[in-house]
Amino acid sequence: MSNYANYPPTYRTREVQPVYIAVQAGECFSIVGLSGSGKSNLMGFLEHHLNQPGQGGQVRYRLVDCNRLLKPSTEALFALLEEALRADLPDLPPETSGSWAEAERAVSRSLQTTPGLCLLLDRFDALNAPGSSPSVLEAMYSGLRALRDAHKYALTFVTATRRPPDPHSELAELFFAHTTWLGP
């Protein structure tokens, strides 16, 4: 049983409702807050609460904890995405390839069983760790954008970060209309 089952259904309603509305409309959402403001708790609650029958509409929510990245690379990111989708696709091989093509296949297969899929990318700024090269970061962003473009409105992202998205990145325009600051 998840720890989030103990959270009241009204937990952070002011923050949950706009995320829910945006995702149901096929839009992406960015949650920004200082360390300790509760971003990870909110992301875990979204996955647990909105996957309950009658709560999440036509969308399945899957948490992707970027704290678990072994290194900031496209392969590590796509392997983490595949791993997050394994709950929906038990017949996926236990090893992950970490390729964009395999992540795209996993997303496509997941979308065969539900009209919508929302990837909750917690600690998304871990992709931009010290020492990350700008070209690697841009490749990760481009890969995520390509996944989104291949499944427009069916695949959405909710990111949790300490800073707003870089307005010049490939992903930024997905979040311009839906960014909120999380207080403690």
C-alpha cells in the first residue's frame, strides 16, 4: 500500500486541480518550487490519487523519478521512462535499452490500453546536473519533445523543478501556458 493512500483527497487541491484540467486537455504542466516545498510529495500524490478509479479521467499517470538517473544522458532517461511504463506493460523485457525507439514503443503500447498517458517527471532538473553538456541536455529535451509530438495530446508531461524551464529549450513552449509556483 502506498504512503499516499494516507493523504486526504483534498491534499493541495489548489495545485492538483489546474494540473488535472491541463492534462485532461492534453496540455503539459510545470511545477516549480524551492527544495523542500513538497514537489515530490505532490508528484507522488498525483500518481496515486489520479490513478484511482473515477479520479484521473481518461489518463493514466506514471511517476518518473529523475533522482534515479544514473547519469544525465538520453539513454538513462529513456531507460527510466521504459521502467516507469513497465507497470502498464508487464511483458516488457526486464532490461531496458535506453533508446528513443524503445521508449516510443513503450509509450505507444501503453496508449493502446488508455486514451491518455501523463509522465510525471519529478526532479526534472536533475537532467541538468553539474557537468552535463549542453548538447546532451538538448538531445534529451529533443527526444522528449519528439515523443510528445508523436503522441500529441495523448502524451503529456508534468515536470517538477527548482527553476522554471529554460525559455530557449526545445521543451519550454509546452509549459508556457501552464506553470505554477509551489509554496511550502
